[in-house]
Amino acid sequence: MEVFIIGGGASGLVSGIIAARNGANVTILEKNSKCGRKLLLTGAGRSNFWNSKMDIDCYYSSNKEIFKEIFNSKKDFVLDFFKSLGLVYKVNNGYYYPFSNQSTSILNVLLNELQVLNVKIKTSEYVLKIEKKDKFYIYTNNNRYTADKVILAMGSKASIKEADSNIYDLVTSLGHTVNKVLPSLVKLKGEGNFYKDIKGVRSEVILSLYVDKEFKKEEYGEVLFTEDGISGICTFNLSGIVSRSLNKKMESEIAINFVPWFKGDNHELKEFIKDLYTKQKHTIEGILEGFLNYKIVNLLLKLTKLDKEKNLDNEKLDKLVRLLRDFRIKIIGTNGLLEAQVATGGVPLEEINPKTMSSLKTKGLYLVGEILDVDGICGGYNLGFAWLTGLIAGESVKND
Ligand SMILES: Cc1cc2nc3c(=O)[nH]c(=O)nc-3n(C[C@H](O)[C@H](O)[C@H](O)COP(=O)(O)OP(=O)(O)OC[C@H]3O[C@@H](n4cnc5c(N)ncnc54)[C@H](O)[C@@H]3O)c2cc1C
């Protein structure tokens, strides 16, 4: 049986190994001159490829029930699979990395195994058209191929130039639909013109997301201020919800709590500041610098107008406490798909069989990885989904 895999990324390489281990003749067609371009970028070149807390709630999908079925069927096999390839890994705070700290380790163990299994890897082969008749006819920029089964492992439009991609045209030409594709794990742009004053500052905070005034989700961690908004892992982890909400013309607001260490209420926070001010004769600036970056301090003093005053005005102190606890940013956009790590949206899970990853629209076709409407938060979840779906499709393609 001739199995062709379109895309030599995370999910394509894994499905190729499993299909070949099960006796299929496998060919991988990759448009780039090398496989695994995105895989090499992951985890800032270290590849955070899995997480010890693989939880369904760490993912968004338009259909949680079907997602659950996919997720639970092969979750316990992923680490054994990588061990079988000789990958040595380590775990930092639940995040899995190759022991070498280099994503090349993951790519190389996959490529080595593919070579041992005699899988043909054809690079610089841009698949332009796929026709399904008695068999599949695959047209690339160079060749025409014939296949019994095809696995689509083309990823998403995140982090690639728009003109560089025909992923969704190919999949719709084979009878599928595509849920609106939007950026996720991406920087957010905020309203206001104060960002230049605090650009580059990192601060440990709680971010709370409100959509149309309703609380949606909160994240604890480091926020990084950019020239026009916010970045960092906790921002990324809220960005998918923001993208989808903005797309529906809903209003997104993020509240920053700059004092996550303070467990009392606003009144107690006010008393804490007042106490240092009146009893210990500290300046407001000095008090704030005890726990905040000086650029944030300057911004807060400017916004409360406490920078110009010697005396502590009660109303201004109330405002300061509010800003420390609930600094609101209206989100007006994201940095877009090109800068996003993943896409939210894609082929709806209702169009595949979760037991096999086979298409319910075209017989003999399989879909794996990010092309599907599933996206995870930071922490190895997106590669995790690529491995899981690659394992399922690779196993079923020969027998299905
Ligand atoms: C900067 C960055 C950092 C990231 N860090 C992490 C991380 O630490 N942990 C994590 O879990 N996830 C991370 N991700 C997300 C992760 O990389 C993806 O979710 C994952 O690679 C998706 O795997 P995939 O196989 O679906 O797609 P991809 O890995 O994107 O592979 C798709 C392949 O198909 C090829 N292709 C597309 N169209 C065609 C065509 N027409 N013909 C031939 N070939 C085609 C592409 O060139 C590509 O090689 C990161 C992403 C980015 C951009």
C-alpha cells in the first residue's frame, strides 16, 4: 500500500514512522528544502514537546467530545514512542524538553527512524493539487504521484507567510470545510499610548480576561510590555479567546493585578501603603519601588497625578490601589497569524473519525496536527496534539 504524507512537520513525521512500522510504503512530500522547520523553532529552539499535566482543559476545540476521544486514546503512548527512538528527555516544572536542550534532537531521532524504515522523504515538493478518483493523484511543482492513502499533515497558517500557503485550499478541494482561522499564542495590542514608557518591562502579575465585561479566564505569570501592548506566556494563553472574541466583535479587556503577592483586600492594601507613608515617612515612589519596576511606578504616579504632590490625597490613593489591583487594558487586536505560534480554527473535528483520524468526506484521506480545529496553551500541548494524531493515523492507515 502506497501511503503519501503531505507535510514533513511534527505530525507528518510521526505518522510516517508508525505507518511504515505497520508495513506501508510511505513517502513524505515536504514543500521546504528540509523537514521540521516549525519543530526546530519550538520552545525557543529547545522544543517543549510534552507536559506532565496533559489535561483536556489546556486545549480549545470547537468539539470537546470528539477531541476527548482523540486525546485519551493515545496519550499514554507518546513518551514510550519517543523512548523507542532513543530520545532522552528532562522535565522542568512539568514541561518536557530533550535532554540536549535542542529541538534538533527530536527532529533527528524522527528522521533517523524514518531512514531505517526506508521512508522516502521528498523535499522541495510543493503539493499543488490532490485529486481523488480510483486512487489519489498528487500534483506537485515537480511531479505527479499516485497513492492509495493520503495523510494531510500540513499544519496551519500560523508563523508562515500568507502567500506561502495553500493548506486550506487543498483541504477544501477534498470536501472539507474550515472553521475561521485566527491567531493564537500571540502578542496582544492594547488601547492607550503609555506602552512606550514601559516597553521591555517584565512583571509578575495576574492577568484576568473579560469579554463583554464577563470574566473568562485568569493567568498567573510574567507579562512583558511591548511597544503597543502585552506579551509573555500568560498573555499568549489568553490570546486564543481574545482572537475569537474580537472576531465576533465582542469587547476584550485584560485586568492586570500588579500585586499578586498581597492577599488582603483593597482597603488593607491602602492601609499597607498609608502605614509606610505616615509612620515610616517613605515617599510614595519609594514605597512602590519596593515591589514594582521603576517604569511601572512612574506610570502609576503619572496616571494618579501623585507624582506632583507631596501629600497623600485620599482619592488619589484610592485610584492608585485600583490601578495596582485592576489596571485595565482594552484589547484592540493581536499581532496576527504571521507572529502567532499556532492557529485557532481549522478543519472541524466533526469531519473526521476520531478513532482513526480518517476523513468523513473523502475515503482514504486522513488529517493530523494543526490543520484541525484544536489549539492548546503554551507548555508542549500543541506538539502533543501533533504527536497524538500522528500516532493514531499512522496506526490506522494500513488497516482502515
Ligand atoms: C515560534 C514557535 C514556537 C513554538 N513552540 C512550541 C512549543 O514549545 N511547544 C509546542 O507544543 N508547540 C510549539 N509551537 C507549535 C508547534 O510548532 C505546532 O503546533 C506543530 O509544529 C504543528 O505540527 P504540524 O505537524 O501540524 O504542522 P507543522 O509542524 O507546521 O508541519 C507542517 C508541514 O507541512 C508542510 N506543508 C504545508 N503545506 C504543504 C504543501 N502544500 N506541500 C508540501 N508540504 C506542505 C510545511 O512546510 C510543514 O513542514 C510553536 C510554534 C512556533 C511558530
